[in-house]
Amino acid sequence: MHFRFVLVLSLLFLAACAGSRPDGGALEVTKAPAPGAVEHELLVAATRERVKTGPAMFNGERTSDLDFADLSISVPPSHRSGDIEWPSPLPGDPKAQFAARSLAYVDGTDDFRKRLAAKVAALPKGQRSVAVIVHGFNNDFDEAVFRATQIVHDTSFDGVPVLFTWASRGSVFDYVYDRDSATIARDGLEELLRIASESGVEDLYVFAHSMGTWATIEALRQAKIAGHGDFNGKLRTVVLAAPDIDVDVFKSEMRVIGEPKYPFVLFSSSDDQALWLSGLIAGEKPRLGAYTEDKKAIADLGVIVIDISTTEANDSLAHNKFAVVLPDFVNRIGERLRHGDRLATGRSSLSETARNLTGSFGSVVSNTAGAVVTLPAYLLTLPVRAVGH
């Protein structure tokens, strides 16, 4: 027991040292010109407390109701896919770094609904999509904002992005607090998904990372129990990146959620040190995002499992590999959809769906050497191995 305690503290220290984010927040607005920079508008729904002063907007303490914001963040022309070029010193140089261009609170649910509906309506019919992005453990508000922006930028998402940010204190020493905050946030996330599904949207996507996947699965489970698990028929792909969920708990949750019409997508990696540490804290029980032993059992719950264990990481704990492979994955799926593939798993078109999935997912990570895609048995009985270029 003493050895485990010392080991956990040592790894927590290493994780703390591994971060590159600046202390004190990074959302200081700059109006400096930056030719070639790309500006992204980002709606925010938060279960965090507003800060009293300063540009940080939200801290790591909890609120009982949703709060909202509307931001604009620019990405520099020299941006490297998968990375966040942190502004330093503040407010940063938008020609070379991520930079806040505008920050504003949105007062109340009604105002947020109107803003979201207006952004959706401004999109062409057939392209009215919303992506709800849920961050993970140890994320300050500014880090959650920049990571969401990075995902939107690198995947070339052209719908309306919405960041759902729950009350993480942004400290590796507050794991239990963050875990409880993610659990509390499930009600707020379910409410946000309901709001999004009523915005005039045609396709509603969810992307969740690490501990944020726990809030996501909990929200989807209780929505299913309440009788609106498909969110007015708008819910499409749910992506779980490095999910910090007990494997047995996930299986139990999915039995309630049921076989999704659109298969979930799971990015897992056996060398994820953050999830190994989480499993150690949780009584040496494996976490879903690092579990690669029986991928078929997970796949058969209606999940497409993408094992990226051999992919090179861009962070010391190999916990953010998704940031490297996700852009290629999303862009290739988008290309397949533009060519007429249908990725739903409706039983009435099983053979057609299986053929489409074979073509889509067999090539979707083809630039990721060694990645292995395992499909649910009712779609395809054998895994599809992506061939690296």
C-alpha cells in the first residue's frame, strides 16, 4: 500500500510537470492583426462558476445550473495539427499562437437557445450540424476552450461547435473532485443535448475525452431511461477518446443505452499512462481507453474500437493521441459520407451497411500505421487492419 501511494504521487508529479499551459489562464483578448490566422466561433455551456475578475471567465468550482458564453478564438497559420500553440507572454501573438479574439457571457438559457438556433439556421440545409465537445480531467477553462478549438480546426468541422465544460479544477491532485464534478455534470450535459436537438439541427455529434466520457455516458444513459435517448432522432456519432471509465461499468451502461443506431467510436491505447494511473487509483481495474484485451466484447455493444497503441504520442503520458489521429479519421469519414455512404447500423440495411463500413473504416485511419479497427459482430465478424503509408 505504501509503495502504491508513493508511486501514485510520483506519477502525479510527473503529469503536473508535463503540462505546457501557462499559469493564471490564457484568455486575454488581443485585436492584433494576424494574416492567415483562422478565427473560430465557439458557444459554451458550463457547469462552472463565473470568476469575479479577470479574463478567465469560469473557474473550477461547481454550479447547480448551466451557464453560457460565446467566444471567438483564432488559430495561427503556422499551427501544427494535434498541438495547441499556447499564447505566451499574454495576450500572445496571433500570428504564431492561439489567441482569444472576443469573450462574452450569455445571460440565460433562452438567449443561448436563440444564439444556437440562429447559427444553425445560417448553415445551408443538409449541412446543419452541431458538435458538442466534452473535455477531460485536469482541464482549466482556457485549456478546454483551446482544445475544443484545436479539434474544430484540425477536423475542418463546418457546423456549430459547442463546448460543454464541467467543473474541473485543473489540478492533477483533484482527481476525486473532478470525478464527482463530471458525475454532477451529467444533468447539464443532457439538458444541453436536448437544447441542441431542438435548435433546427439535422445532425448532432458528441466528442468526449478522458473523464468527460463518464459524464457523456451517464447523460446518454439517463436520457435513454427518460425515453429520449436519440434526442429527437438527431443524435449521430458519439466519439469516446481515451475514456476514463471502468470497463465493467461501461458494459453495464451500454446495456441500458442499447445498441446505438449510429455506432459509437472508441479510441483506445494500451500505453496510455494517465489511464494506467487512473486504474491504479481505482483498485487496479482497467479503464476503457487503455483496455485492448477483448476488443470484440466492447465492439459488440455497438462500438467501433480503434486501437492506436502503436501510434506515436505527442504528449508524455500518451493520453492525447486522439488529437493526432482524429483529424484524419474525421476527414476520411466525411469523404465517405460525401460519396454516399450511410453509416447507420439499421438492421433493415445490414448488408449494405457492412459493405459501407468496410470501405469507410478500412481506410479511415490508413495514415495511422498499425491502427486496428474492430467492428461490431453484427456488421463484420473480422477486424479491419489499417495499412500505414
